Amino acid sequence: MPPAPSDLPPALRGLARGTHWAFYAVLIVLPLLGWTAANAYGATPRLLGLVPLPRLVAPDKTFAETIGAAHKAVALLLLAL
């Protein structure tokens, strides 16, 4: 990440750094939640449509709906960032 301009107020500098790291966190968490939700719904996600990914959780509709809601919330957070 390039350095922030020297005339940028400290609050904005901190906000920019926080947003930068939040993007990294969301981009790691979002696919893991989707993978987990797909497994909980009984589906087997495939990497690039070819390689089946291992099962992380057993099928469970209630858990799938909970994780699916979390996946949606994190996706909306990504849009907000």
C-alpha cells in the first residue's frame, strides 16, 4: 500500500488503513462462509468448476440458513467497503 499523503488528517489516515485491512478480512471470510453454507445445504462446491472441495460440515438445514445469512451480511459489508 502506498503511503498516505502527508497532509491527510490522522483520522482519515486511520480510516483508510482500517478499510484496507477490512477488505482483506472480508475477502478471506466471504468464500469460507459460502463454502460452509454450501456444504451445510448438502452441495459440494468446486474450485474453478473442476476440483470438488472437501466437506467442512455435515448437511444441516438450520445451520445452513444461519451461515447463509452471515454470508449475505458479509457480502453486503463488502459492497459497503
